[in-house]
Amino acid sequence: MLGLPREPKWSHLKYLHKAIKLAEAALVATDPAVTSLGNSQEVGQSLPMKMTPVNTTLSWQSYIEETASSTDDNTFTLDGLYEQINVTRDDTDYLWYMTDITIGPNEEFLKNGSYPLLTIDSAGHALHVFVNGQLSGTVYAGLAFPKLRFSDNVKLQAGINKLVLLSIAVGLPSFPFLFPLEIIEPDLELLACICEKIGMKGEALSLHTVKGSSSVEWVEGSLLAQKQPLTWYKVSNFIVST
């Protein structure tokens, strides 16, 4: 198919941003002066306007959403691990995988502290791994090595452990043409059924909009989240000036 080159969809945004900046004055202007050029012809001229901060210090706020749970709305169970694009249909860059790992009380690693190895392969672009609500690690793919692998010892406890994966696919597939995810260790037979959920809670709440951002409680100042996953940020103190 002719058209845009096959590349991550964000790569062309720099050209879109450049075009918007060139037309900034016209896009944000109000009350244009209209001049008639004849029958059914007119031209509008606006005063130049730009977005400027109220002061030199921006007011940053953050909101951290919780990891997905198998009891959440819109969670579904499939037979096996389904790749990302066929599930999300490109409606979002995020797909959750959730399962339980049951550990018996007599496991040797519970005594010696030599925790089991968790290995996950994916053709996505990034992967967050959570065990019992805590971040166990994050891995990223690169241009040279488009696939990624998470392999680390994870702290499991006796009883039921919640394993939650957030797969991130930004743009078009790197390799192959889909985004499969595979849990190498432990054996899938040791895991309960795998649930999946499409998208982030913040997307469903439209936190990127003025109305949606008012639906959650934001924190700022010393409580501002830093270097934490699943964090949304917003900044205020912007006005339109002429």
C-alpha cells in the first residue's frame, strides 16, 4: 500500500507539530477581522496569539492508577496468551495480562530465600511486570533487538500470588508483524487461567480532557509521583494571551 512509510506512528508527529506551530497564530486566534473580496469570497485576519504560562513555575500534579485486576470491569478470559494487535485492534497501546501463581507452604525457596525465576518474552516495545501489586521490573525493546525479554527472580509467597503484566506497543509492530507474549518460566501448567484487559483506567476516564481529569484526585508538591509506572501528569497555570 502506498502512502506513509512503515514506521512507528509517532515518528511522523514531528512534522505535524511543525505544521501546527506554523499555523499557531491562526489556530488560537479569536474575533478575526473579516474582509469581503467579492461575491462569496472573504478573508479573515486575526491578531497573533500564543500560549504562555501565567508564571515561570509550572504547577505539576500526578495521579497513579492501580494495576488491573481480574475482577475489574471489561476483563475477559481467553484460552492462552493472545497477541496484542488482534486483541486491542489498535484502540490503545496497552494490554494487561493477569494470572495467579499458587505456591505451597513447603516450597524450598520460602526457606532459603532463593526465589524462582520468571522469564517472559515479548515482541512488544515495553513491558511492566507486577507481582502482588509491586513493580518487579520493566524492560524495553530497541531498534537493534526489537524483541524484549524479562528474566528475573521474583518474590513469591505461600498461597496465591498475583502476576500482572502490562504490555505496551507504541506504533506499528517491529518484529514480527504482531505482538505475541510468552511466559517461559514458570511452566504455564503451574499458572491459573490468564485474564486480559484492554487499555488503561486513565484512558477510560479520559484523564487527558478537562472534564475527565476532574474525576480523580491529583496530588502535587512533595506528594508528586516521580519515576513510578502507571502515573498520569497534568500541568496548569497556562492562559491564552495576545
